[in-house]
Amino acid sequence: MPEPVKNDVDIVMERDPAVKSRAEATLFSPGLHAIRFHRLSHRLYGKGRHKAARAVNYFARVLTGADIHPGATIGDNFFIDHATGVVIGETSEIGENVSVYQGVTLGGVSTEKKKRHPTICDNVVIGAGATILGPITIGDNVRVGAGSVVVKSVPPNSTVVGIPAKIVKRTGTTTIDLHHDELPDPVVNAFVDMCHSLSEMEYRLETIEQKLGVKSPMRISPEKPTESAKELKCPVEEKH
């Protein structure tokens, strides 16, 4: 069943642990203010009062740091954390229970007057500094890692990271997961797997040499690796 529509302040209290009271959320949450100003500008835009809508949008951007075009369509239970640097283009469509963090851009890649911005489905979390470009679709329950650049559509229940973003995980979850920092690194994972494969190959080669009576003074006595790829430490990470 779809999640019931919640009050804007309830959304802030639920998803922002820094807020201590409803009064604080109401008075000092720029994300909440940006959403409320957008609702007003969107209504004006829908009535054809474009200049008035853009005036409200301009004032909201100065006050909150978020630039949400009046033409963008945003669903219920939307949450913006910090708001600073958030840009949402005119033809963007955002579903329900979506959370975005500071510096997120939903941008276009065309100057044509048509659908040119992303469609974000339900229960999506977009990490800080992430950029999603073009008329692509981000499926339900997707997590977009901080700093990622997404240029292709993402299937539901996926996690994407990197530049350009790659799918690194698929699950069957249907709940909002705000842990957009706990994401795998596909490059390091591939490197660790390669290190493990090389270790396994060296063990097998030395075992064959021993059976054939070939002495190799440059190598130590083989010991079969017992750690899995996930348990091995990567030399690249150890330097930091």
C-alpha cells in the first residue's frame, strides 16, 4: 500500500536528525521552505502566470539556495536536506517519498522545448552532489551515491555510484533507505578480486612446481589463501 501523505514538518522531523523540535523545523528548515515556495510557484505556473511564478521561484532561490523551476512536478512526502545548491529543471518529474541532499542537480541535456529532465520514481534517495542528466528514468527504491553522475536510466531496487554511474547492487527492498554514504566502490572491489585471483594462481603454480620437483628460490613456501575477496585489504586503501 502507498505511504500516507504526511505533513511537511513531520517529514523533516522524520528524516533530519539535527532538528530538535517542530518549531525549529518550521522556522529554520530551508528545504521545507523551498518545497512550500515551489508549490505556490507551481500553481501560478499552471495558471499561465509565468512571470509571477518565476518571481516566487527567484525569491525562494535567494532565501533557500535551492532553484526549483515552477514547471517541475513534485509528489508527496518530498524532502530536501539543507537545500543549498539543489537544482531541479522545468520538465523534471519527482514521485512520492523522495529525498535529496545538498548540491543535487536534475538537469537537461537539450535546448529543445520538450521533455529534457529526469523522471524520479518513488522512494528514491539521491546523495549529496549527485547529478542526473537528461530525460531518463530513475526507478522505484533506487539509491544514487553522493557525487555520482547518472546519464542512463536506472532499474528499480538498484544502487548506483560513480562517474558515469554504474549499478553496483540490486535488492528487492521497498522502503526508504537514507544511508546514501554506505555504498560499495566498484573499482576497489574489482581490484581486490583481481588481487585474490593472483594469489590463488600463485598458490596453484607453486604447488605444481613442487610436484614436478622444480625449485624456485625466489618464492616462499606456498600457503593456500583462506581469505575471501571481501576480507582482503586492498593496497590502494592501505596507503590512505
